[in-house]
Amino acid sequence: MSRIIKLLSGLVLLATPPGAGLAHAKLTVVATTPELGAIASTIGGDGVNVSILAKPTEDPHFVDARPSHIVTLNRADALIEGGAELEIGWLPPLIEGARNAKILPGAPGRIVASDGIQLLDVPATADRSHGEIHAAGNPHFMMDPLNAKIVAQHIADAFCRTDPGGCPSHRTNLARFESAIDAKMKDWGHELAPFNGTQIVTFHATWRYFCQRFGLSCGIYLEPKPGIPPSPPHPVEVIGKMTAQNIKVILVEPYQPRKVAETVAGHTSATVVNVSQFPGGLPGTDNDYITLMDANVKAIASALRGSR
Ligand SMILES: [Zn+2]
């Protein structure tokens, strides 16, 4: 891929209009994934233009690198990434191709969401030899709304550094987002409280932080390891565990193979539930983190109620 990226980055330089590197009235912000982009829009308001690289229906570990991504990154004042190696498989060559000093590692415009987050599932020794994609720990921390508050603070701090004039507005928007999360945490906690300790099965370890926050248990996966597709005998082992422990709910995300979940559900009388880590991954959740989490909580609580 690097040869293609080099070629594309040459084209970017040719296509970049004169003056494109000068200061913009609005901050041009790029987020790797849609939930980070949604929070950037919430905090930045009218002061930012936000572009998002990954689609809500794409696996964030395996995003298709496109020439348009390099152009987008070339023009960015700030880049927000998940970190914890979430984007390690696709982002570095795009950044190399974009040739933009503002978003290089360590630059004020480079915002790493995982900074200051207590990661789960950090292995004693990083092992990528079998295609393991959580070698730095579990990068799906945004599914805990309290982590989303921490990331929103990072984003507000970075916007204030990059755009001091817009800082009062960013701080007001941050306070409003924090209050909204605090209010919703009560509703979400109330909705999920009856299922405290209940086991659910998920395709990927996306829901570890969510489950920990809301008192559910989700340590059984349809994937044998993060990033490794299910193959025999793993699904049979999952069916055995679900039967033994009376587990009745399986979570799948838009880009995961629903058929595998349905096959396992067919053997266990379980319900397959559509959830998403990204705004826009479920109907009616476009570009809003809180609306997305509302939809996730409702879908999971409804399935758990129905399985009693
Ligand atoms: Zn993952």
C-alpha cells in the first residue's frame, strides 16, 4: 500500500490550492471514527468543520484507506484518533501521505482520545503474531459514557490551544455535554439495573467498557480472538457456554457477520441485537453520541427483558 500512498500524496500536493495552509476562520478537524467526530462537533459547534474518515458501518480496525482521506488529512488543523492501536492498521500511511506537520505525533493538533483512559484487557506481553488486534489493550473505551466525558475534555483542551478565541464557547459546550451525560447516566443505569450481573455474548470485545459501567458481564465472544474470524470449533464452544449459563442475548454491530450470530442464536433460543459503537450505525443516531447510547441501551435492555 505504501507505494500507492506515496503516489497519492504527490497528487495531493499538486491538488492543494495556494494558501490552503493559511489560518482558517473555522478549525478544520478530522476524526478517525464517527463517535469522536460527533463529540468534536458538539464541543466545537459553529467554530469547527468536522470530517470523519471511517464510515459508521466500517470496522474501525480495518478502514479502507482512500485517496480522499489523504486530501482531508492534508487540510486538517487537528486530528482526533482513538489511540490504543485502534487505527494502527490504516492511519499511519495516510498521515505519511498527507504531509501535514499540524497533525504529526506530538503536534498540538494531534489529539489521542486514549490519553488518560484506564484501558481494559491490557495483555502482559503484546502478541500480534496471530493477528491479535488488541495488543495494546481494549481500544473500545468510548462505549463507557464516563470515558466519553474524559475524551470531550481532551478535545475541548486541544481546541482551546489551537483556537484561543473560540475557547469560551468550547468550554460552554463541554459543560453542556457533561451535564447531558450525567443526566442520561441516571436513565441508562435505571434501565439496565434489573439485569445486574447478567451475561451477554458479543461478536467482538467492543462492549467490555459498557458492560463494566452498567453491571453486565460480557466476556464471551463469537470471535475466538480480537480480529480473528469465527471458525470451528469456536462457535460450538460458545453454544455450550450459552446453554450452560442460560445466556439469551447476542450483540452484533453493522459490519460483523450477522449470520454467525443467528446460527448460534438458533441453537440457544437467544435474541440477536443490533448495536453500534458509532453514531449513524443504527437508524436515527446520526452524528450524536448521546442519541446513539440511548439507542444501544434501549435495544439491550429490551432484549434482556424479553429473554426473562
Ligand atoms: Zn477491537
